[in-house]
Amino acid sequence: MTREIKTPFDSFVMRCITQELSHKICGGAIQRITQPSDHDVIWEMRHNGENHRLLFSTDPRNPRVHLTKVKRSNPTAPPQFCMVCRKYLEGGRIHSIIQADIDRILRIMVHSSMGTFCFMAEMMGNRSNLILLNTEGVIIDAIRHVPYRLNRFRQLLPNMSYSPPPVQTDKKNPFEEFNDEPIIHEPGFSEDQNSLADYLLKNYRGFSPFLAAEIALCIQRDSIHQTWEDVIRKARENVWNPHLAKGENGVPIGAYPIPTAQLPSNSQVAFPSLNEALDAYFSDFLPRIQNEIRAMELTGQIRRAERSLGNRKRELDESISNASKAEWWKECADLLVINRQLIPEGASEARTPDLYHPEQEDRVIPLDPSLSIQDNVEKYYRKSRKAIDGMDILRHQADRVHSQLQTLREAMEQITQLTQTDQLQRLREELISQGVLREESREPSPVGKLNAPLDFAGKKIRTFHTSDGWEILYGENSEANDYLTTRVAQPTDIWLHVRSNASAHVVIRTNRHPEKTPLEVIRQAAVIAAKHSAAKHSGTVPVDYTLRKYVRKPRGAAQGMVSYQYEKTLHVETDV
């Protein structure tokens, strides 16, 4: 029986992809760059008379780089990272494509009219990233910014020097020639499959658990020398045999540069290139997984709605049960009126002959001792009237809730039969139109917008990125201004404030190089300060700027109150 596997995008795959891309697109011209989603970037290129589409995906579930034929729809406004890449890379030519060491990192050098740039594609699970560097190794921008609060050891922010992920120097490189016979003579070597797989992972870098298990399994079938020859030495010489693996139902379940011994040979199909195999796999897999995710989301919505309606049904049943006591409450009020003179004030109950009972047995009527007898009488009459008046409404609501619950149960059965995302969407919209489900916002927050909030200990600090990737922060109130200036800003950041008027504190991140900050960026930050000031309706506003280290908060001063020195002044227009 074929078991479904998850072939990883490991360094072995990256080595094969690098070789294929170098042969296929190196020297090609980048004609267009798009960013269909928060984690996908596509380069459209032309080389040797052919058009190519190169996908970079930092999706933590499926990080990858490969050529694709699938066309993707794009947002109406390109995200910040896409605009930066267009500015520096569009129209340029790919000079070289290199795998960094034997890691899951691709380094692409591009020559464009703006100069020479390095595009780093780090495909490392939930740490995957795309980073654009200049020739000095300074970050121009990244698709995912990694500030100090997320990673103390490796920040990835514009204008910072790029530092690659650490290399495991204590492990050997299996693709170096002097490691041709690396394991048979090593101490601690064992031919047990699990032990061998663990040994490979501990001693050789570039080995994923999948590749280690593959080599260990092959050694059980062939000799160590033969396995090393078939897998490692051929990979070093860039001799590949890409295969697409399929399940018992013919559905693609993975792609790898070599046929895997972990699946039957008749469930694997040879492909001319790994790029084509990966594209075939993900073209089938992603719609399926997207449909599963949408089905899970809709199922979750339905279950939440069912719980809510179930609680509502219990409340209505209880109200209807209470409403059925309307006649009994009216009888209690009548008996209290008849026997009012016999009931002492402050009593907690009244025992009276029950005139409504055939044998006129005593009826015990609970009373509120804090109320007078007359108030207790009125209380029972009110409860009776309310119950009678609301009975029809309660029954109508109960019928409606019952109908909605039945609709949700039928929808749950339909979900298991729907295989297309658009079918699930139509079902969801139908349930919303019927009032059974609530509309839930699923749109991500816009990228690079002026008012996109960040998490700064709950303070209302906003962020803005310029087209060149410079980060500008500003506070929305005095508390946020105080926190931004005293806790967030670094000594060498540029600090701005409207002269002689109340305004937001504005900070430009300089990453210890304020002298490299363009005047145009300072002007953009000054406009933000002016627009968030008491002088925002003035035609021209003077804005002071200085380094954060020259800004001081006097002892005992209120939040947002500071003094500063060594400032310069820009006059900006608020309608810019």
C-alpha cells in the first residue's frame, strides 16, 4: 500500500533547482515582478526566445523556488516589497545563480540600470525570507522584516548589514571530494537503518531527515559505496533524475531530484526537470490544500454558529417553559388579593385555600419579604402578562432557531461532498444571506500603508515605509510619543517634531547610519509630523529634526514633553 509522504524542499532539492535555473534562465532579462500574496513573489523573464515565470514562496508550510506555468491574480495595489524590487530589478539581467554553501539559500545576482544587486531567497520553514541587497551587503528591503524584538541575533531590516544564517561548521560537507568514502571508516558507524540516519544528520550538513532516511534505506538494499555513488557523487556532478510521486489514486504527493526508495517504483513518474515536477505537484496540491483549509474554516464557522444557536434554543425553551406558568402566576395574584388581610407584611410565603383546586387544598405562594403584599401581587400579575404577551414571539423564535440548526446540519453534510473552493464559497455566502452565519473579515491588513498598526507594548505607534524601504514611526498620542522617544528610538535614529507646536513624535530608523539618510526621506517624515500636529491646517509648517541622542525628557515632565538641541529645520507643506 502506498503511503503518502511529504517530500521536503531541502538543500538537496535546492542544489538541483540551482543547477537547472542556472542553465535555464541565467542571462535572462527580468521583464515584470509581481507579488500575488504576502509570501509569494514572481519574476517574469525572457531568455533565448522563451518566456519564464520564476516563483519565490516564503509560505512557512511550503517554502520553495521553482519555475511555474501557473498564472496568479495580483492585488490592485502592489505591496511595498514588490515596488522596491521593481525599482531596482525590473529590466535587469540575471548574472549568476548560486546556492549559498549547501544550505536552502539561493543567491541571485542581477545587473540593472540601477546597478548590481543581490537577491537572497532563504527557504527555511517559518524563517523563510526574500531579501534585496546592494553590492555592499546592505539590506534594501525584505519581504518579512525581522526586528530586534523578534530575533536578537539576526535582524533583517532596511539599511542594516546582511548577515547570513549561521553555518554548521562542526559538520562535514558531503559534496566535497575528500568525503567520497565518509561513513564506512567513521567511528560509531552502524548499518542499522535508524542509527545510520541519525548518524548522517549529526555529522553531515545539508542532510534533511528525509534524505538521511532515504540514504539509510538504500544502504539496506545496496552497498554503502554504491549508495554514495548513486546519490551523493551524482549530485556533486549535477546528474539528476527528478521524479514525481503519486498516491494510489493517482494524485501527486511529492517531487524529489531522485526516485525515492521510500515509495514503490510504480508510483513514481520521471520528469525532465525538477522544476516541472515541483510545478506539477504544487499545481495539484495547493488547490487541494486550499480547499481543505477553506472547508475547515467553514466547518469551524458552522460549529460556532451551532453552539450559539444551541445556547439560544436552551434559553428559549426555558422561557417557553416559564411562559406556560402564566395562568398559575395569575391565580397566585388572585389568591393574594382575596386573602390579603390574612397575610402579614414581610412574610416570605403565603398559605391560602386554593380556590382553583377541586378540593381547595392549601396553596403555598412564595413572596418577596422586601416588598409589600400589594407589590407582590403586582409582581405576579406582571409576570403573568409578560408571559402571555411573549408566548407567540418565543414560539416563533424557537421555530426559527430550530430551522437554522437544521440548515447548519445539512450544510455540514454538504461540505464533505464539495471539492472546489468556489463551491465552498458559494455555500458560505448562501448561509450568510440566510442569516445563519455572520460575515467574518478574512482580508489581511494592507502592506506598507501609513496607518498599519504595529505591536509596541500596546502603544498607538504607527509605521510607514518609503519606496526605498526606510522605516518611519510616529505616535498617535502623548503616551505613544513618550514610549516611541524613550523606549523604541535608538540614539542614532533621526527624531522630528513640529517647532513650537504640539505634534506627533516622528522617528526615522537609520540603523546606526544617520548620515546615509536621504533628505527626501527626512522630508517625508517631516510631512508626517506636520500632518499630525496642531498646525496641520497651516500652509507651511516648520519641523525640527535632530538625532534621538540629543532629545531629553526633563525629570518630572508630563508624557510626551521633551527638550532637544542641535536641531535643523525643514519647512514643509501639509498638502504634499
